[in-house]
Amino acid sequence: MSSLAVVAALAALLLIPAVSTASSSQLNYRPIIGILAQENIPGDAHAQGSSYIAASYVKYLESAGSRVVPVRINRTYEEYVKIFNSINGLLLPGGDVDLQKSQFSRVSKIFYDLAIKANDALDYFPIWGTCQGFQQLTVLTSGKNLLTVTDTKAVALPLVFTEAAKNSRLFKNFPKDLLQSLSEENITSNFHSWSLSMQNYSRNAKLKRFYKVLSTNADGKKEFISTMEAYRYPFYAVQWHPEKTQFEWIDKPGMVHTPSAIRASFYAASFFVSEVMKNQHRFPNVSEEEKALIYNFTPVFGGLSSIFVQNYYFD
Ligand SMILES: *[C@@H]1O[C@H](CO)[C@@H](O)[C@H](O)[C@H]1NC(C)=O
Ligand SMILES: *[C@@H]1O[C@H](CO)[C@@H](O)[C@H](O)[C@H]1NC(C)=O
Ligand SMILES: *[C@@H]1O[C@H](CO)[C@@H](O)[C@H](O)[C@H]1NC(C)=O
Ligand SMILES: *[C@@H]1O[C@H](CO)[C@@H](O)[C@H](O)[C@H]1NC(C)=O
């Protein structure tokens, strides 16, 4: 047995978390990340079909060296299993759907359960949740909606790092001066009405055991979690929006386009793509891969006052 195989066998035996065992000698330099679509925003004048993905999430991942496959809603479980086995990670984007009743929540749960099973079997499968994606992960892990209303609809905040941030997988390789910018400058965009308060996190054993809090913020009244990562799984969640900085242009409070904000966004995307490179899933053949990629779709320009400057729409 090679020394690597010995390590893997030992890890499996000791149930060492998958997050510490992936080897850099097996990196996948042609990664593909799935982005989950969601039900159209009611009243979206540019909508075609019934579901969408904001193009900013696609560009965000592409800018860090990944390709993207849209994961469409309203498909069968069997189709999702096929997609899961073909992609290297999943991004759950922001938006505004029901976290327990929507198709978005249904498909999130299918992929979350598949990812837990895969990671337990040392098949490294990362998930990233942004804003609504963060919130969806809290619902999936706790089995409940523990969110609370906060005054955070259009505000840029500096992150309040916890002690754990320094040694976290997500932040440990960020340059020191960038961490300083993140903690001192108002460069993380918050566009949410709901948050996971530190109080509800601390009182819920499932959440507390599962996620390590890396940063918090407050709206003046409630302290809420702004960044976290799972202890034993390559799951990451940000309540703020790294993708908006470079790729959304609505002109309103909370939007930031400064060099340090853009740099922070790139480091976040690059970190997630480096995680996804540890996964070896692939499409059964090139023609299946070709058919699935986002390049088969054309984004629609919603105008400069649109919350998402371009969207991909799906039937
Ligand atoms: C998904 O399917 C349900 C019925 O199964 C339907 O009511 C709903 O409109 C569909 N949603 C989308 C976005 O296609
Ligand atoms: C805790 O969660 C409940 C929902 O179970 C919610 O109603 C409440 O506002 C939350 N409280 C705080 C402080 O987050
Ligand atoms: C900057 O962040 C602080 C919290 O540290 C917040 O109170 C303030 O509203 C923010 N300012 C802007 C312009 O977003
Ligand atoms: C690619 O794989 C699909 C699904 O397994 C199969 O139906 C198809 O025939 C294959 N195409 C080629 C060109 O091998």
C-alpha cells in the first residue's frame, strides 16, 4: 500500500474528518461547481421561465478558476444524484424563497444529505452558502428555522472576527493586511432581513456542534453570525455577499467596490475553488459535460437599477 493509501485507510478507520485528509497530489484542475437555481422573484419584469440564477455568482466562481453548471429546480431525485456525482461542489446563492417549502429548499436538502454521506465516505464534497444559502444551511443542519429579523437590509459592515477565525480553513491563508481590512473597513455587503443570532446558535446543540463561528456582526441590537464553517465537513457560509463587490452594480447603500473589498471577494472565491479542486467527481463523458455547463444559457440584462444586473433564467 502506498503511504497515501495507508493514511486514507487509517483515516477511514479512525473516522477522522474528511476535511483534514484530502491530498494536494490529487487536485482537480478542471473543477465544475453547481449553482442552485430558485423560483423567480415575483414581479420580475425580465423573467423568462420560472427559475433563475443571478449571473454574479457564476462570474464569481469563474473568476477564481472554476466552471459552472446550473442545478435546476423541479427535477427528480435520480437526476440530482447524477448531477451530484458529476460536479465537484455546490454553491447555494442568495435570494428570497421559503427555506422550508420552496423547490430551492427541497433541492438544497437533497444535495446536503448527499454531501454529508459522501464526505463521511471520504469523498470530499464542499458546499458554500451565501446569504439565503447561509440561512438554508442553518435550517438543514438544525431541522428548524431559527432566524430572527435584523436591521441589515443594505449596509456594509466590517467583520468582527472570533478567536477561531485565525486558524480556520477559510481565513487562515488570507493575507494579514486583508484580514485587517476586513476587520476595520466597511467592506462586507449585507442585504438580508433575517439572521442567525448568536443567542439562537448557542442554544441549539445541533448548530453549535456542527459550525464554528468565524465572525459576527450586529445591527445595533442583535449579534448575528456573519461567517462560519463546519467543523467536520467542507461546508462554508457567509451572511454577506462577496460576489456583489465585483459583479453587481445597483447604486445603493451597502454596495462596495473598493480595492480591498474586491480583493476580499477574490480570496473568498479562490478559497472555495481550492476546496472544490479536492473533489474528483466527473461527468460520464465530454458530451454530457458540454450539455450541462452554464455556457448553454445566455444571461439577461435587467437594467442598472436591478438588484441583479444579469440573470440566467430557466424553464
Ligand atoms: C415545480 O413543480 C410544482 C408542482 O410539482 C409546480 O407547482 C411549480 O410551479 C413548479 N415550479 C417551477 C419553478 O417550475
Ligand atoms: C430564535 O428563534 C426563534 C424561532 O424558533 C425566533 O422566533 C426568535 O426570534 C429567535 N431569537 C433570537 C434572539 O434570535
Ligand atoms: C460601518 O460599520 C458600522 C459597524 O461597525 C456601522 O455601524 C455603520 O453603519 C457602517 N457604515 C456604513 C456607511 O455602512
Ligand atoms: C455519454 O454518457 C451518457 C450517459 O451515461 C450516454 O447516454 C451517452 O451515450 C454517452 N455518450 C457518448 C458519446 O459516449
